[in-house]
Amino acid sequence: MQRPTLEMYQWNNDAVRAFFSRHTFSPSAVSEGIEKLEGASGPTAGEKRDLRRLKAKNSASAYHVLVCGHFSAGKSTLINRMLDGEWLPAHPVPTSANVVSFSAGDAASYKVTTGGQTSAVPAGAWTNAWMMAKETERVEVRHPELPLPPGVTLFDTPGIDSTEAAHQRAAESEWMIADELFYVTDYQQVESEENFLFLQRLNEQYVRPCLIVNQVDKHEEGELSFQAYQDRIRESLDRRQIEYEAVFFVSALYPERTAASWEALQKRMLPAAAGQRTERIRQTCAARAYYLTVSHLRQRLSAAEPGEDIKGVWEAFTTPGDLYEAVEADQNAAGQFRHWEAQGEKAMRQTILDAFARAKLMPYHTRAAVRDYLESRLVTFRVKSWLGTQKTTKVRRDREARLIKELNENIKNELENHLKRDMKQTAERYAGRSLQVEAAIDAMEVRADAAMLQDAENKGARLTEAYARTYCRNLEEKMQTAYRRQLAEWMPLFLEAARDQKQTEARQQEAQAAANRKAWRTYEDWRREFYQAKDLLEAQQQWWSGHAVPLSQAGLETEPAAQAVAPSAENKTYSVKKWYENYLAASGGSRDSPDPEATAEQWRKLARLVKPYVPLEGFAERLEARAARLREQSFRVSFFGGFSAGKSTVANAMAGETVLPVSANPTTAAITHLKAPDGRHPDRSAVIYYKQQAHVLQDMNDLLAPFEVRLDHVTEWHDRYDAYEEQARARAEKAEKQKRTELEQEQLEPLAFDAMREEEKRRLDQYASSYEQQQRSAGHSEAVSLEAFQQAAGTEAQAMMIERADVYLASPWTGQGMEIVDTPGIHSVYQRHADISFQEMQRADAILFLSYYNHAFSRGDKAFLEQLAAVNQTFSYDKLIFLVNAADLASNRQELEEVLSYVREELAAIGVRDPLVLPVSGKVSLQDKTAGGLEGFEAVFEEFLSTTLETTVIKEGNREAEELRSYVERTRAQAERTNAEQARERQNEIMQLEQFLAQDKWTESWKRIDKRLAEETEELFFYVRQRLFYYYREEFMFWFSRAYFHDQSSFRSQLRRKTTEAVQQVLQRFMQETRVTTARVERWVQQAMNEEEQYWRQQLPNHFRYVFSGEEEAFPAIEFSPPEVPLVAEAVEGEWKTLSHHDFFLRGENKAYREVLEQKLRPVVEEELQIVKANVYSWAEAAAAARWKQRTDGWEAAAARQTEWLKQEKTEDSEREWARLEAELRRLVGQTE
């Protein structure tokens, strides 16, 4: 039900920010305005505390500067520079949840608040450790050496993106009294979603922050001009409609490199003119008082909201007037049930008439049968035949039977089913659902018979077309009469049920009338409360408007003109080299490992030696295969990480030069392989694989998914958007003509692209344009030079069409058989990238996950790493290595160790055990790989290869060689025995092997494996369902954060978009869980088959264990079609069409919305889960059956070969032959007798 809202009467956010940013007030006006608010509104305890703080601030003329930002953006370093000393512990990982304030004083004093109690700390006992203590809530520092003007207090707050809720509360608690709020962000993270959301939240509270883009010393002018970078940041802020005072691009670590910006920032942060500060203080107090007014009134109205029962009644009406009319109508409804019985009986009879009118009981072929029947009934009808009378009688019977059959088929197909359905609907409308009435209707049956046919005849009539038509009508009337007779039999039952139903409805109508009356009384109470709040709001607006004084802008420091970052005068980066020296020394340095080439050669010689011997053929084949695998093996090293973590930079450092495109903004993601040159691909060449049209279309549809739009062709995009713009213009013109209020416009039916952002439209336009320009290349590959690849990958229009690229480059890494894979960013919006990433995880021999030093474990990292950790558990060895990039930013070794420890702890919390976490600096390593840590990382990685990858293969081959030697030794020893002893042993072994061959290994074991596979799959998907909805409930408030709904006028459009995105997120999470589950199923099947193999091993003596030698074969890849996002948003929205921004966030409707959306989602997920579960089971069953059959066939072939050899006649030469073979084997493997 539409109701007035405060938004209809209050200044909108833009007007509030503009008004208070341009006016100030006298101290008395501020004091009196706050007192009026205290007296009139009945503030809560928290609001009283905030009002007291504002009064104290106004009275003391206290100027407060607040510095906040995401953790490790450099806030503490910046403040230390600003205050010219090491006043704060600067640290790249989150520390304690405390607020630190600095002010100048005659003597040094330190106060610490813990558990709500404040105590002084003697100056002699003070250290920065007090600020690091977890129990510390607040620190106040007053010191004569602080370069702060009198009356100015500078605040440092915890990182706003910390995973600790206490950190966020501590930061937000100081917004209330901040005269100037500076938001600090890292150069590479300015355009992150978390930053934009936070800035929008500040705007909602009428705060216009100053944005400080710190650490611009990272900027590389060769990649992007600094002017272009600054322009892009400002454009991003403008597109998001974020209001701000100024943007300062600085380097707190090297302020001299942005001297003009740093100087402007100092003047803005610490204004020297007392008059300027005073004006801002009054302005802040007034703006905060007004914000408290609005916040308080919203809470009052929220508290005045009725319970769910009353709101349920309200939602049934469009306007309060409709509710009032319903209350009046209820008073005149007392006798409305008086004539229901007669109406019900009439309706039932009419249902029969309507059904007969619609039914085609007499189609052409039936009318032909009628005519034939009527002809046969004529007295003169005769069949000319030598049998005469008998033939005539038979034809008459046949024609009668044919007509009866046709009529009954028509009754059943054209009439009966439809009539019964309609009668049940009529009965339910008048009598409710009655099983007895439905049974009576189901029992109704009318069938044509000879008596009905004869009864419909008009005796003596001539056979004409008119008579045939009359006869057809007579037959239909007979059928109707039969149905009406049956209806009359159970009509009393129906009327009795109708009476009961209408009495129930009468009681319900009276209950509804009472609910409507109660809802109207409640609405009148709410309306009185609302208009009291409205009057108070307008009084506050009039007060501040009447006492406003234009704010003087003279002397306020604005952001400086754009400037380039000055080059560094000296290299102050931390050398990671020493860290690796200590690390390698502590780990014992590199260990000796077998030479893969020599080992492979030894296995090949063994294979050639034993191949002529029939029972050793299996050994020879397996040794040759392992030798080839070891010699030809190439190692696949895959990079994963978030945007701007530095994947491409580190990959370039490994290549020894800048090969892959690097940028401070998100690049178009295409997977890139760095490979060694070969015969077909020369050094410094590349092969570019372009996207197929279907892939371009899928990427565009992924971008359009939040808007519930799918394109059938790339070129369709422009037509769709042009049509939307035309609809939007027509809607705006109609709204203008009808003079709709803002609330009514908010509730208009949303159009497809109402909530589309400018950057999304630009990207879709770019896709369409790029495809149009390059469609000839779609689906093809092109061999190019390295320079041509770099140009294509570095140009957005061309890069959007690249699916993947293979770059061939001679480098130390590729020269050792390494293939380096640079994957798309882990936060990609494209579903195909998720599939690519998962497949790459499985194919990779080593996975390098990169995070950035200053934000080494972000929210996005955590979500992806949970999946990565789950997949890693399904591998036969630990593939993961974690690299903390930009480690040169560490001020010393201790700080670096603390960051690495922090990452290890966070990884352990999500299930990554004993993670290998290493530092590196890709940027420094490009210039000096020793100083940047790449050389040290290479040493650790070589150790990883030798101990993990190569050693695994070598151990398998050495075990095979040992089994071969053991078999030859036993056979030689057997040959030395007497003939009788040899015969007994051979006979015993033949018997054991034949018994083994006689057993049905396939069927017996497969039944057990298949049964357990079904149970395991069911259990795994049960937990998928559980985790999925835990995830939904945890993430809902983040998805539907108030900051996302910055434009209230299009609330319905944004709600629909966010709902669709939430459904999309759940389904994407489901696909992620499914991929991990398939890996778990495959691993489980391999283990189950190994267990079964162990069972069969026990059926033969140990010296026959070579029969079971073999390798696990990977399952074929399973393809999943990403589920289409169902139109859940539209279905949910149908129940919430009048929902407003105010209701959703301030009346707590978001919680109810969460429950309703979950109810709609569960059946969608359940249906998809059952389909996927069946597909995964079928895939695993087929793959497991094939591999189990392959194993058992291999065992039987080996056992049969051994049996045949044992049955062969042995000669005296056998002993000498086996002795010679044993000696040769010992020589090859370096053993002596």
C-alpha cells in the first residue's frame, strides 16, 4: 500500500550535501538547533551521546580531521609523514581495532581506553605497542612536538575493509564529528568495488570526503600516462555519482615525487587559518545534527511499523483509500451468501451445456457413419448377395457397431475429460475441494448403445441430409439428458458441500472485515506518527535554512593541477635476496636429487634387456613408458590471482623481459601460455586464437545476465538498447504528463536496462564494435611476431576478441621444459573464465597464487582460495605455492615475516595446511632478479620440482625396477633346484594363477564400487546443497548493501538487478561446488579401485605382485552447461511491487525479502542439483567402469602370460640364462653380489 515517506518531504541527499557544503552557522544557532532537536524528538541513548559530542565540539571550537581507508593503504605512513615523526606503527596487515587521536599540548600525555575505561599511561612507559594491543579500544596522544595547529585533532582509524567487525565499528564511530574526512586508497585498488561502496555510504550520510590516492610511486609512465590515469579515476568517480571535495595523488613514502600534491594535501588537512576552521566546525555540527534528525525520524517510523499481520493486509491494497473503501464494503456484505446454492446448481448445468457446445461430437466421419446407420435402418434396405437376408443383417449390425464405437470414442476424447475437468473446477468454486464430489464426477459415464441409437430415431422419416442432421442433434440431446440424470443423483452431495463451504467463506469474510477494520485503525495511528515526524523534519529544515550563512571559500586548498610522478632519487626498496639466503640456509639448501636423464636412460636399457623374455614383457613395456614420461615431461606452471596482484609482472620477470601486457587497470582477460620455441614456432613468435562468435555472445550475455536479457546474435545488442531508450523516453513523457510523484515513479514497472551502469554499456558497445571489425578472425588462429601480439593484447578493442595466446620465447624457465600459464583474474564476471580456471588447476603441475603485499588476503582472494584449497585436496601431491608480490615494499625483514605469517594463518583458517608462502617482487626482478627475490624463488621451486614432481615419477620407476630384479632373482634361484622341486613349484604356481583367472574380478568388484559410488555421490551433493544456502545467507546483506542502491528513483530496477545478480552468484557458486565435487568423486573412485585391487593382490603370492602393476588413468573431462539464470527476480518482485527504498532498508523488509527469495531459489537449485548429480554419477560410473575393466583385463593378460610360460618345458640352459640375466640387471642398477 502506497504511503507517504519522509523522502517526499526531506531534502534529497544531493541537496543536503550541497546546502551544508556551501553554508555555515553561528555558534548560537548551532547550539540552539541542537537543543531544539533534543527537546522535540525524544532521542535514543546513542543519539543523545552523539548530540553531546556535537555540543562539546561546537562549544570548544574543536576541529577534527579523520583519516580512514582500507588496511595497508598507507594511512599510518601518511600520518607519520604529516606529523613529522614515527607516531604510529605502520604495518601492512590489520592490527588492533582502535582509534588514535593526536593533538598538540604543552606536555606529553597518553591515554588508553580498554573495556570502556580510560587510564593515563606515564610518558616514560609509553611505546607504540599500546596501539598494537588487541584489547586497546582508543588511544589519545597529546604532545608538544606534534605540528598541529591549536584546537586541531587528527584521528587515525582501523582499515575499513578489515575482516574484523570491530575495526569497522571503530572507524565509523568517528564520522560524526569529522570536519574533514580523508579516505586513503592504494594506487592499484582505487577502482575496487569496496572503495566505491564505502564512498557511497559516506555520501548517504552527507559526507563529501577528500580522496587520497597513495603509493603513486608505483606508477609506470611507459604503461599509461599519469595524466590519463588521473582522468580515468575521476571519470570512474563521476560515473558512480560519488561526490568528493578533492582528489590528491601522492606518495607518502616518497612525498618529494609528488611535491605539489603533497603540499596541497598538507594545507587541506591542517589549515592554518583559524577562521576557516571555525566555519567548517559550525558547518559540520549543523550537518551532523540534521543527519541525526533524519536518522532518528526514520527509526521512529520504523518502530511505528505494524506487525506482519497488519502489513499483510496493507499490502493487499494499492492506496489507503482502497483500504477505507474495503472497510465500508464489508459493512454491506452480510447477505452476499444467500443465493449461492441456486447459483451453484445452475452453474453445474451450464457447465454441461458449455462442454457440449465446445465438443466436436459429430465430425465428418461420424456423420458419414450416422448416414450409413440410418440407411441400414430403412425397411427397404437390402444387400444384394446370394446369401441375401443373412448378409443384410450382418451389415446392419456392423454399421450399428461402427457408429457406437465412433460415438463413444468422441465422447471420451472430445467431451468426457474436458467436462469432468470443468465440473471439478465449478464444484471447487462453489463447494471448495471435496473428494466426495470429485469421486462422483469421476464416476460419471455416458456411453452410446443400440437403445440410444434407436431411441433417437424418428420412425417413418425419409433418409435426407436434413433428417441426418436432426438425428445427430437428437443423439447429443440424449447424451446431455444422460449426464443431467447422473448430475441429479449427486447434486444433493454437491449442495451440502457448497453450504459448508459458503458458511466457511462467510466466517472468513467476517474475519477479513475485522482485519480490515484493525488495519485501518492502525494506519490512522501510523499516519499521525508520520505527520508528527514530517512536521519535526520541516521545522529542522526551516531552522537551518533560516540561520545559514554562505561559507567563505577563500583560502581553502583544492587539489593541485595534474602533474607527473617525479623519478626516484634513490633506490630504497627492500632487497628480498637476504630473506631467501636465510630461508635456504635454514632449510639446508638444495638437496641432491637423481638425474632424470640418467634415470630414464637406465630404465630404457633395462627394458631392452628383459624384453625378449616372455614373462618380463609387461615389465619392459612399463619401464619404457616411464622413461619416456620422465624424459619428455614438461612442467606446467600456472598463475592465479586477483586484479593487480602482479601475475603478468612476475611472469614477465620469469621470462626475463616484458612480454605480457601489464596495466594498473583491469585488462581484458585472455589466457596466455609462455612456451619454449620448437620446430614450427620460432623464438619471439606467438599464435593468437580468436574467440568464436558463440564465445563473444556468451561473454556479452554474461554481462547482460543481471538484466534478464539474452542476445541471439552479437549485432542484436544495439537494436535492444535503442528500443530500451525509446521506451524510457515514452515512460518519462507519460510520467511528466500525469504529474507522478517521486514515490509513484519509484514504483513504475522497471525497464530492461534501467540499472545498467555506463561502464557496462561501454563494454557491451565495445564487444559489438570489436566483433564487427574483426569477425573474419572469429574462431581462427593467427601466427604473429611477439611485437604484433603485444600490440594486439595491449589494445582493448583487439584484446576483447582474443581467446588465448601461445607465446614462444627462449628463456631460462622455458628452456628447462617449463610452460608458464597466465590465467584471467579470479574475480572475472565471465562464466567461461571459471571453467578455464578450474581446468587449469587440474592440468597444472604447480599452481602459483599471487597476492599483493599491501592487501595480501582480500575478500576476493579468500572466496577463490576456498575453492582452490578444496580442489588441491584431490591431487596426489600439494601443488600450491603462494607468492606475496611487491615484497620490496617491506621496510625490514621483521615486517616481511609478519606479513608472510599473516598469510599463512589466513590460509590455515580456510583449510590450506602447511602452505608454502614466499615473497617476491616482480617489478624489481624485471631489473634485477636477485634483488627482487626471483632467483631465490627459482632455487626453492627447483627443490619443489625435484622433491615433488620428478621424485614421484622416479619412485614409481625405481619400484618397477626393483620388482623386476626381485622376480629375476627368484626365477634364477628356482632354476637351481632339482627337476622334481621345480616341477612341484611350477605346478603350485600354475594352480594359483588358474584359480585367480577363474574368478570374475570384474563383476564381483564392480558391484561393490558402483554401489558405494552412488552413496558417495548422494552424500557429496547433500553437503553441496547445505554449503550453498549457508553461502546465500552469509552473503545476502553484502549483495543487497544499501550502498548499491544509490539512486532511489530507480529502486525497483536496481532491486531487480541485484536480485538477478544474487541468483547468478548462487548458481555460479553451485557450479564452483560442482566442479570441486567432480574432482572429489574422481579421487574417491581411484581410491575405491585401489582398495579393490589390494583385495585381489591378496589372492596371489607376493612374487606375482607385478601382475597388478599399472598407472591410474585420469577421467575424461566432464562438460557442464552453465545453468541459465531463471526469472526469479520477476517472480519475487510480483509480491513486492510497492516496495520502496525506505521500506527495504529502514523498515527491515530486506530480511523478509531474503526469506522469500530463498523460498523461490530452493526449488530452482534443487532441480539443477538433481540434474547435475545424475550427470556426475553417470560420468563417474562410465569412466570408472571403463578403467576397472582395463585394470582387470591387464591383470588377466599378465597372469595368463605367466601361466603359459610356466607350462613350457624348461632346459638346463634356463639356469645359466637366468643367472646371466640377473648379473646383467645388477650391473645396470649398480649392485653387486
